[in-house]
Amino acid sequence: MEDMGLKNNQKGVTGNDGAEPDGISKKKNIPKYREKRLCYENRELSWLKFNERVLEEAQDKSVPLCERLSFASIFQSNLDEFFMVRVGSLHDQMIFSDSKRENKTNMTAEEQLDHIFKAARDLTRKKDKAYRNLMEELSEYGVELISFSDIEYADAVFLEKYFKESIMPILSPQVVGKKQPFPFIKNKEIYAVALLGTKNNEKVGLVPCSNGVFKRLVSIPSDRNKYMLVEELILHFMPTIFEKYQIKSKSLIRIIRNADIDVDEAIDDEDTDYRDTMEKLIRQRRKLCPVKMEYSRVLDQKIIYNLCKELNLHQEQIYYSESPLELSFVFDIQDTLRNNKNLFYERHVPKLPSWYVSGKNLISQVEEADRLISYPFESMQPFIRMLQEAGEDDRVISIKMTLYRVAKNSQIVESLINAAENGKEVVVLVELRARFDEENNIEWSRRLEDAGCRIIYGLDYTKVHSKLCLITYRDQGEIKYVTQIGTGNYNEKTSKLYTDLSILTASKKIGMEAAYTFTKLCMAEFVDETNYLLVAPKCMKNKVLEYMDKEIELAAAGQPAYIGIKINSLTDKEIIDKLIECSKAGVRVEMIVRGICCLIPGIRGETENISVISIVGRYLEHSRIYIFGTPDRDSIYISSADFMTRNMERRVEIAAPVYDESIKRRIRDMFHIMQCDTVKARQLCSDGNYVHRGISDISDFTAEEKAEAENGKRINSQEYFALH
């Protein structure tokens, strides 16, 4: 694959004849909130569009059926987390700072919530349709979820017996009344609810359907491939549970609660044990206010009114869903179909990097040349083995590492524990504020501390999100370093699911700056000056902007100028405005932004030299790459940071420069191949919508690539990397 080219650089994406290609704004189909701010998109609405792209994977028939089930479940869990975190935050903002406006589209929190609720309702309908189609396809393989109206008499008898003997004795039903106040509804758990009638009045009955004792899927005796969800079984037998009442209306409900807790605001006492306080905050988070309720049957308005009153919800926060309220059961269905290989992705086993020599000391291999590992296409094992060897190596003085999210049974943490037990100095910064991974991190921090590791927890008001490991050793009287810097977490599980890059270097100048970074972290201070690494919050954003200014200057002088960026999210307005300035100056900007993108490309006179694609496929695109300049002079970094204000200003992030020419060439080629993806890439158009790319959309195809494409060879970049 040739290096990334720079065709028609100074003419912008309009090309030689000035014709307007797809994506250049004609001011049509522009949402009202964007009419005065054409170049900007709202962060929350952009995220919902990302989750819609996830849902599209559940509908894409080129994706194996069982994998589409996974995408449907991922869509649902993504949406849950979005409401818990982002909607929860906006809800708080609306209450405590109702006049504050976000800086891209100038909407208040209330206006954003109005748009979110409408968009989420549309997505729920699309999810219901996708689920219905998936279940129809599953039935062709004999797997079905059924209701009582579909079963034979013998099965009905069995289910009634099963309910009465195995389920009903461990249920905890409640009739809401003066002496039985409305119970606490747990976050994300399913409840059966009914309007109960008596001679004199009506009451509400509630039954928790999730207790971890009984299985979610109940097998039907006459056909083991047919199932009923346990909550549907409980709902069916509500008349048995509340036998003294008339069931006037019944449904299943599920509550999503705000999970947005400001840890630093909560920890204001220097004498407070940080880890103990984090555990208390996790318990507190489970009890925060509801932000959403879903229900799965036509429900009497009296119940909806009562539930809204008790839960302090408004009508727009109530969602009707035709599909089950929680979709994780699809993974159990997948397990029953494992023998049907055509229903799953072809198994991919991460290979060892081409540079790796089995049996040879890893530190010596890194001393020979900088090394790159590309997950999930290449294995994390060389890095794990290097940690294990370092723990046994008499030359090694210390191992220092930042941990943000780690696997449940982490070989990496076990390697650090082993090193500490062997007498090495092991310093580990464990970020306990890694949202929804706090409990796992708390447990690992205890184990590390018990083994003799020095544990630090980061800085006030600033998460440590960097992926940095430093091995310091003495060789023939000289202090030497091996530094690892990555774009993703030290997590063996996600290294097989996320695309990430990890660079290993024995560079002394990089090692010394990494050592300086750890020294600052140990003293709860920021790195305020660097020569090689980019280290947020003080030494990254300013340098990124300086690189962009340099490209602007070159473009103004009539020279080729280029910026290539691959990130998960783009939200920082200062960076967005600088990218718009780049476009106006004639700098060609190519961006791969998986998720949120608050910049709209293709606006004539503003962003016409910017292209944005999003790749959503088998693996979660997670690597961050910054390319500043044309191939003959470019500066390339891999980074833990997205172009978000929180990453640039409120987190410790690190970007590593790539100096090795062979690695630079490989990263350029990877970026170019992703730009040429015609299968899983969607292009962001000037109206703010994403469209699947056709061959004609790929201006950077070589003549050979176009010929291959015309012959029916489409490019799926993730499959390409798995095979090459």
C-alpha cells in the first residue's frame, strides 16, 4: 500500500473543476438548532447518531446473525449508560444552572434534553424493528422466544408448576399503600407492575423480576430451543400473585438512574480514606434519581401517572418498547448456537508481531529497535511477557505503571504483584474513577498494596487516563529505560476486542520524560514542560494547536499541508475552531472519528477541506493517531487522548512520538487503508447525517484500487488488518 497521498491538496475536496461533490452544504435538511451554527453539532445528539450506527450493524445482513444479536445488546447497554451519565448530567445542570448554554449549538440543558428524548424515542422504535427482524431470522434455526398464547397445553401445565414451585416462593411482591410505601426501584432491573382493583379503590402492585437466583431464559419442555423470559412468566401469573385483586392492567417496567457523581466534590476532607470513600460513592450512585422509565405493554394511564409521581419523572421520560427491556439474554441464546459456525464471525486469533523472536529477552528486542503492537490483530503476550521477565530480571530496579481499566483476571496485575514480591520497586497509579470499573479497580488496588506495591490514586479533579509503563534497569553501570505507551487499557480482554496501538521504546529521552511524568504524578503535580511526549493537561492541547498552526502557515505559503487524525470523539471547541481555520487556509484534513463529532465537514467556505468518516464494525475502533504534515516531513503520535475538553484539560493523557521510520510508514498505511474502507466506514455529510460510502466517495483510491473496487473488491479495513 502506498504512503498516504495528497491529491488536489490546494484545491480542497471540490477538485479541479470546482464541482460540488456529495457532502458540500447546500443548506438542505439542516436541523433548526444548527441553522445559525452550520459547522457545529451538539455533543449528545452526535453520540446518539453513533449509537444508531451500532444499531445499523444489528440490521446489516452481511454481519452473521448471532453477531447482530450482540450489536443489538450493545446498542441497548450503550443507551443505558448514555442516560445514566450524559442525561443525568444534563438533568442536574437543568436544575442547578438552567441558563447555561453549551458552546457549539448554544442550546440550554433543557433544549438538549428535548432533542435527546425525541431522538431516543425514534431509536427505540428502530431497535424494536431490528429486534423483531432478528427474532424472525432466529426462528429459522428453531430458536424462539414465545408467549403463553403460543404454547401447548402440556407446556402450560409445566410452566405453571415451575412458577409455583421454583419462582413464586422467592418473589417479593408488594401492594403500594399507606403502610407499604412505594419501594426503591433498582437501577436497570426489571419489575412487573399491575393496576390492582378492589371493590372500593385501585392500588399498584410491584414484583421484582431480577434476583440472581432464577435463570432469565426458561426452557419449554416440548422444544428445548424455545424459551420464555422469566419476567414474562412472572407477568403472566400476576393474577396468581395478587389473587385477592382484579388485574386491570399490567406491564414490565425498567428504570434508568442518574449515575453522574462528582468524586472530587464528594471527597473534601484530606483525612478521608480515598478508597473507602469511593466504595461509599458507588453505593450512593445506585440510589440517584431516575432519568428514564421503559415499559413493554400498553399500560393504564393511572399507573403511568402514579409511577411518574413516585419517581419524579415527566411524560417525555417514559418510553414504550415492544422488545424486551434488557437484551443481555441474547448471549445465552448465542451459546445454544455455537455449533452453527456460519452464525458467528470467523474466529480470529491475534498473531505474534513479526518482530517478535520467541525465547529471546524482550528488553533486548526493544533495545534493538522501537516496536509496535497493533491490537487486536497482534497479541498482547509480548508485552505481558516483558513484564514477567522484568519481574525476574536482576538488572531491573523498578516498574511504574498507570492502570485505568484492567481485566477481571489480569495477568498484567499478577506480573506487577510478582515483581513486587521479588523485591522490585513497583509503583502503580490506579485510577479509581474509571466509571463503572471502580469496584474492580478497588479490589486490584488492595491486592497490589498487600503485595508491597506503592499505590497512588491520581490528582484532585483530574483523572489519570494515560497508558504508560516504565521499566528502569541498570546495565553495566548505566541507567536505562524501556517505555511502553499505548492508546488503550492494560486489559487482556479488550485487547482482543478493541483496535489499539502500543509502542515499546528504549529511547533514553522518552524514558527520562516518562520518569519525570511519574515523579510529578507521585507528588500530585502536573507535568508542565516536555520536549518529546505530549502530556495533558498542560503540554498537549497547546502543542496540538501549534502543529495545526504550522500547517496553516505552510498552506498560506502555497505548500502542501496535511493533517490526519484518528480519535474516538471530537468535542473541544478550540480545536474544532482551529480545524475550521485549517480548512479555510487550504490545509487538507482527514479525520476518522468513531463516535461523537461536533464538527460538520463539507460546509462551503468553512469546512470544505475536511472529511470525516466513522468506522463501526466487528472491533471497537479505539486507537488514537495524530499525523501533522505530509509524508516527507510528518510528525506522528499515538495517544490515549481524544480531542475532547475533558481529555485535554481535565485528564493526564500522553501522546508518544513515533520516530522509527518503518513504524511511521506502517501507521501511515494503516490510516490510508482505513480511509479507503468502503464496507464499515460511514461518511459524515454537511447535513450532519452519516451515509455508507460508495466507491465514488473515495477520492484517495489509486487507479489500481479503483480497478479492484470496480471488480467487486470492497475494502473492510478491520478484515484487511486481520489478514495482513
